[in-house]
Amino acid sequence: MALGKTLRTELDEIKAELSRLREAGIPPAGETAAAGGIHDQIAELNRLVQDLLENAEDTIAEHPVATVAGALALGIVIGRLTAH
């Protein structure tokens, strides 16, 4: 969930910065007439990230033991790979 909050926070900060730039009359770098397409793509990306986070939360809630076991196994693998 911490990762999800971080992604949400970063997306909100980007949206806020774009809004401030527009209000100041300063177009963001590289903004052209095709910017509407970029905004649509950002909105779609935001929706996909939200869906991914919701699906991850649902899967973790449905299979908590498997999730903890998987995290433990991954931690062991990473620990062995990084140990010298």
C-alpha cells in the first residue's frame, strides 16, 4: 500500500504543477496542439494504475498467507543474491 500511496502522491503533485503552470499562462515544456492527447494518455495511465492497485489489494486480501510466504521467499532470494 505504501507504493500505491507514493504513486498517487506523485500523480497528484504532477497534476497540481500542471494546473499551476496553466493558471500562470505558462505552457508546460513540449506542450503543443496535441496536448489533449497527452492529457488523455495521462488520464488513462492514472486509471490503469488505480486498477492495478485495487487488484493488488484484492489479491492480497484474498490470499494473505500466500502473500506473506511469497514476500518471505523473495526476501530470502534477494538476501542471498546480495550477500557476499
